[in-house]
Amino acid sequence: MSKEQPRIAVCPGSYDPVTNGHLDIIGRASRTFDQVVVGVVNKPMRKSKTLFTAEERKAFIEDATPGLENVEVKIFRTSVVEFSREVGATAIVKGLRAISDFEYENEMAQLNHKLDPGVESVYVFARSNYSFLSSTGVKEMAIFNADISDLVPAPVATALADRLGRR
């Protein structure tokens, strides 16, 4: 009798910074898959520069997910498909907030499928209380000293205030 392979998923993103919406998707993925590897992209293609280093972003996620024992956080510098292969993942899990996310993610899913048909794209709809939430929006709010305490983990809110000179 052969043992079934563990179901491993990758949750890739820039996470600049991680939000409670991201954490909700990661938590829901951790209940669906045996192992979840949160992939922090070192240099995002869609963003010219990140506010936090990849190491800082990785640490924020690790700090926010101690109760999720099947979640591991890694920095990657390759394509998401190559990263998925490296960690043995058969699924890429992403959150969807709005129709604009769908358009981009649909294109990426088709391209990823072309690169490796054995890696499935799985989409999780954002909960309504996170459907508006983005890292960019959080950074913009933090610039103007808005209360973001219910949108990001406390260490992220503090780091944003420090980094943006708002404390």
C-alpha cells in the first residue's frame, strides 16, 4: 500500500505589507491543504520598489501565523510555477477581491498552466470585510496617519508608521 502524497499549495505574493485579508486566505488554504508554502516574491514584477525588504515581509507573515503549523514562509526569486515545482506544490492559491483581480489572475492562470499543466490555480474569494483591502491601500492610508489597526497585524501597523515617519 503506497502512502498518498501530501497536498502542498503555494500562496505567492509580494505581501508589501501583509494584510489581514492575506492572512485570511492563507488560513483558509491551510485548512484545505496538508502544507501551505507562503511564497514572498523577492522583486515583484508589477511593482518597481517595495516598502519592506523580502526578509521583513517574510518575518511579518511568520509572526502573524504561529498557530498555523502547516504553513511555511519562503522567499522566492523564480517564476511562481518554478517555485511551486521546487517545493513540490500542485496548487497555486490566490485570493480574489474584485473583477479586476479576476482579469489579471485569469491571464496568469492560463500562462501558468502552459508552463506546467500539473500545477493548478485555485482561487479563494475574499471575505466581504476584506474585499476592498490591498497592500497599496493600506500604505496610502498609513501615509495619512489613518487607523489601520483592523487591517494589518499590529507589528505591521507599527512598522508602517515607523517607515513612513508617522510616529
